[in-house]
Amino acid sequence: MSCVTYILVALERTRLNHPRWHNGAMPAPTRVADALTRHPELFRRAVTATFTGLCPAAGVLIAQPAAHADLPVACAWVLRNSAEQVSDYAAAVIRQLGCEHRRSSTDPAHYALFARALRAGLDAVAAEDDLEPADVAHAAHLLEHCCTLMRDAALAADAQQLPPYIGGTVAQVERRCHRISVIRVQADEPVAYPAGGALAVAGELDPGIWRTLCPAIPANEFGQLEFHVPYSSPGADALIVAPKVGDRWRIAAPYQPIQLSTDADLLLISHGVGLAPLRAIAADVMLQAHPPRIHMFVGADYPGELYDLMSLWHQAASAPYLSVTPVAAHEDDEWWVRPSEYSRPPRGLHLPQTGQAGEVAASYGTWEDRSIIIAGAAADVAASSRALTAAGTPAARIQELLLDERL
């Protein structure tokens, strides 16, 4: 899934940034969006079949099933954020998506064909849901305009000679525990991205399979990258989740899902590999002349999955304003966790606590004087947010960074 697609799908699923109507009349695009959410598989199949028939290269362009499965959700987001025309906010997101698609060698001619495929998908849903023809035509016009915006953005990026991606070589692979690896990549040139942001990565031998990963270190002039990758059974994305030293990767599409304020001290709560973007943020703010105080609660399911305690200890040892509290949901490891020396808490680090990371953090107080960022899988992030707000933390102080769970 592309970085921007992942964000707009998250927005649609949480119903954020949707326009409100006050006269009781639901806008036509919203009625069609509701129909898409009722018949997502019907829409997806119709679009895929039509696009494959119109474009023989579609097999490569839509090689990522998980991302394509979210097409109905992404289209619904666009329609909910549009009335008579595509909103400025939606247009900005769509233009970025057009730039991202260059990494898959998308031809500008593909966008007109994809607009026709989207219309076929709308027609299939309309037949099932008895939508008004005028509503369907208007929704098709909006989605066609989105395709035009993507095409124009891609052409503009080409004209500026912006590379669609940067190559890189896997330099080191460390299996920190059964389910998590730390992978270091040497890019062919420096990669610009904001601390806490995400990059899209793909194996060079299978460029149709892209995954969204957050670097664990800030951008640097040497092109060095570090990713914390949750391991799953090797499948279509084996080149990413189980790489070998020397493998070639493609790196593209920096995106920053949060707006970090360093005016206040920080509370950072991670779950699993949600540690990666928070570690990059901490390292970045520590470079300031007067860095803020940082308290990190590093959460995992098992003690052996606190896979980066050794590195965090080295950071904390040289930074008196950084505190690290490890938290594991279970007191003991299961036999299959296979912990490494990196998960053993060194002397001087807070002793690991047992429980849910957000609940443990909430037991320390309200943290109302801190900027708070919670990163990890959606369910874990939501649980920590609930625990903090229940303890009196102002919800406005909390930012959530949801990681792509498709790895």
C-alpha cells in the first residue's frame, strides 16, 4: 500500500475530515460513498476486471492485492470529501498519490483507462444498490477528475526530473526475536524524510509489491537507513520481511503522518515496531541545542520482544533528559519468542514493567504538560489513548501514529 493511500484509508475508516451538512440533505457523492462501503468487493472486482481488460500492464500495476482491496475505501474517502467538485484537501492528497504511482512505472495513459474502470465499478454498485443515475454520473466525474489530477502531478514530477525512487542495498539483517528484524539499508544517495515519517519500499526483483516502513533513525547525508520489520511467513513480500544482505531495494515516497511540536516535553509510547518512528523522533530532537525532556514507554507483547533495549540504553546513557520504561504485556516469554541480547535490560535502565503500555504510562500521572505521540498497530494505539484520557490526559495533547499492519 502506498504511504498516502494508507493515510486516506485510515481517514475514511475513522471518518476524519468529512464535511458536515446541516440542511438534512445528504450530498450525492456521500450517497455513492455509502453504497461503496456496502458493496466493496463488488466494486473492486468490477474495477479490476475492467482495468485488466483495458490495460495489459495492469497485472504489474495492481500486483499488490492488499492495497487494491482498499480501493473502495479510498474512493469513498474522496467522495465524502467532495460535493460539487473535488475539495482542495482531497486534491492535494490525490496529487501526492499520483507522484507516488510513478514508482511502479505507471504510464500517463493508464489514468484515463483507470477512470473508465472506476466508472464500471460504480455502475456495478449502482445496479446492486439502486442508485440514481445522476448521482453515479456525478461521482464518476469526481473520480475521473482525480485520475486527471494524478496524471498531471506525475507529468509535473517527470518534467522536474524528480526520481520516482532511490535504490539501496541491504547492508545488515539482525533477527532480534522471532517476530522482528532490524534491517539496515545503504541507499545509493541521501534519502530526505522527516523524523517519524514513512517511506515506501520494494524489492528490486519484485517492484510491484510495496510496503510502508518508518525509518528508525533521522535522515542523514550518508544515505543510511534502519527499518524495524515485523516478520510474517514469507510470501509475496518476502524480499522485504525476510531479506538477505546484498538484496536491492527501491525506496520512495516520504510522508509525515504527524505534526511534531517541540515546544513542550515529550511522552512517547510505542507498541511493537511502533518504536521505529518514535526512536527517530527522539534522536532528531536530541540534536537540538536545548532538547526537551523525553519519556519513552516501550511496549511489547513479551519481554523478549523488547528488541531494542540495548540501543535505547546507549541513547539514554548519553542523554540525561531521556527516560526509557520497558513494558511487556506478559511477564514471561513463550518458547517461540527467541529473544536476543538486545532485549535484555542493561543496568541503569528502568526495570521492565508488566501490563499495557498506555495503562502503565497513565499510572504516572496525566502528562498534561507533554506533547504525546503513540505509535503502533491501531488496536494498541487506541487502547493506550483510552487509558491516558481515562486518567485525565487532555485528548488534544495526544497524536496517534498508526502503522501499516499488512507486513
